[in-house]
Amino acid sequence: MKVYRLIRVLHHIGFKVPSDLWQLKDKQYYSASNGCWLPIEQMDIFHVIRALAKTQKKGNDNERDDRRYG
């Protein structure tokens, strides 16, 4: 399910959707595997979760390296 569709469904079933999430068409994510920028609202929700997890993992690896090399 695409992000924009998920946001609309949540809104219609009664969830309060933060106002900045209605503006996602202006936001993009760089996909290194595709080598291009993707509009976040057009991304599949599972792709968004994987991208976030990948970004978080990279951040944690960098923190570990900083602690190791002090």
C-alpha cells in the first residue's frame, strides 16, 4: 500500500493525521539501489519501513565505530 493511500485510509477511519503528512508530495527519498529520488508519498509503506531501518542501522554502525576508535 502506498503511503498516500495509507494516510487517506487512516484519516477516513478516524485517526488524526498530522498536518505535515498531508504535504509529503514535496518530500523525496534518495534510493541508492534505484539510483534516483522517489516521492515519499508514492513509496510502498514496506519500502519506507525498510529504508528507515537501513538508515537507522547505518547510524548505529557509525556510533559503534566512534566509540571503538574514541
